[in-house]
Amino acid sequence: MADTSDHTVWLTQEAYDRLALELEQLSTKGRAEISKRIEIAREEGDLKENGGYHAAKDEQAKIESRIRNLTDMLKHAHVGDVPESSGVVEPGTVVTAHIHGDEEKFLLGSRELAGDTDLDVYSEQSPIGQAIIGLKVGDSSTYTAPSGAEIAVEIIDVETFRP
């Protein structure tokens, strides 16, 4: 399968272990259970009008997608503490910014890194993430939202994320 990611994902050891366990369970027990559900649904007859079969196939697709995502994430994971912020926006930093006139505080990184935090999380691959990577306090940028609107962002503070 082609590599779908070109960036490092910072994970705590706890998050890495949790995701590795989820991957193991989905790859073994999850696949076995969904295969059994598909086989049982197949035995019910006509597949064109078999809701159980189609639901099981949809679930199988979701499981396989999650397995691919987890495999890719763990392959690119850097386990340990996020490096101390140098005041530059980078993955693993908590950013406070004026976004379209409103002050927001969020983590630039992955939901898996965030754990149970209440912070919003933006991927560095998202439009806002790409617009602010490398900026420092006082710097401004704009990005195009999925709606097509141009959004202005001004960096107010950058700090290292502490789970």
C-alpha cells in the first residue's frame, strides 16, 4: 500500500501503546468477527436486498480504513515528549490565535496526542495547520477554509503541549 503520510506524529508512550493495542485487536478479533457476520448474512440469500450483508460490508470497510490509518500513524510515530517550543508554531504546540477576529486556543497535532484534553485539535495538514506552521508570536497569515472563505489568523502565543 502507498504511504499516505509524510509527517511525524508525536505520541506519548501511553497513546502509542493504546493505539497499538487497538490495531492488534482490529487486525485479529475485529477482522474475524466481521468476516463471520458477512458469512452469516451471505447465507440469508439474495445479497442485493440483504441489509445485514451490506451493513456488515460497510463495517468491514470502516475497520479496514481504521487499520490503515493506525498502521500509518504508528509507522510515523515519534514516541516521547514533544520537544520544548521555541516559540514557533509546529506539531505538538498549543497555539493561541486570533482567527477571523475570535481568540482560539488549540493543539496543532493529532487527536491521539491530545488524549483527554478539551482543546480543539487541528492537524498540521489541515488548511489552518499549513497556514501557521513556522509562524511566531505576532505573525499573521491567511488560509482558505473548506467553504472557500479567506480566514485571517494572527498568532498570540505558542507553548509546548503538556498532556
